[in-house]
Amino acid sequence: MRLFLKNARTLTGSAAGLTLALLVGWPAQAQDAQPAAPPAPAPESAAPQPLSDDVVAEVNDDVITNYDILQRMRLLVVTAGIQPTRDDLPELQRYALSSLIDERLEMQELRHQEKDQKSSIIATDSVVDDVIGDYAKQNHMTSEQFLASLAQQGIGQDTLRAQLRAQESWRTGSAGTRSRPSRRAWRPRPTSPST
């Protein structure tokens, strides 16, 4: 898992053909250290559980939901080329939340700078498309094939685009002159007590 943390910040490796253990939910789909027997067929009355949009954290005016965390976890698993075990899931979840908080803070800082400087800092759709094209080429695919491969693994295009927009915006907008925003600006969302 430590290797994962070193590789998770960059999109490396082939996204095509990677098995994603996290397609439907947590932790039931996570890979164990040993292969498990195939699951028994679900009763016909059992409906798939919807992904939760419960708010997990607030970062100033931005919210992070369970869905956001799940999507980021899937993206991290695919781009880092790892197969997490059940034991890895809490660390992976913490890392996903931490990276989303950092990303939200960075984008807020860049929007503030953009407003103050009255110039464009946030990466445009065209820049994000170019980055996606570069990753697709590295994986011997077209952009459409690359995005379709991620979609087949349960990763929404918006998830990838948001991560790349933040990455490119911070890389070019900060230009090494600004320090990282303070993490004090976020707070966990209180959970409602069970009754």
C-alpha cells in the first residue's frame, strides 16, 4: 500500500484491462489476499444499492460526498495499478478524502487568485482534453477509448476531468510561488445520531 501512495498522484500505467475490485461497492467487492469462491447468485428481489450522496466533508462552500470519495478511490486504484485488500480500504479512503480536500482548497485558492489578478488561471476544457489525449496515447488508445475504458471500470468522466483540471491548474497557476492552502478551511460533516 505504501507504493500506492507514492504512485497515486500521477496517472501512470495502463488503465486498459486493469481489474477494478471496487465496481459496485465497499468493501464487499474488495479483493482478499486469496481468491474467493464465486458469489452466490443474488435473489431476484435484491436490488443494487444506490451510491450514497451523503456529505462527508465541507471545504468552505464546497462539499465532498461519499460518491466523490468512491469515485476518487476507483480512479486511484486504476491509475496506480493496485488491487487493494480489505485491509487497505480504510487507508485508501483516507487518502482519497485527503486528496479531494487538498484539491478543493487548491481550486478555491486559484479562483481567488484569478479574481484578484483578473486573468485566467483555471485549466480550460481544451487543456484538460489535451491531458486526457496524452494519457490515452501513452496507453495506445484514442481519448474516446481511454474514457470508455475508465467508464467500464466505474469511473465517471467528470471525476477524471475534475482531478486533471485541478492538477493542471495548480501546476501552472501556482508556478511554485504560492504555498499550499491551509487545511484548516475544511471540516468533517457531522453525522446525525442514530435514533
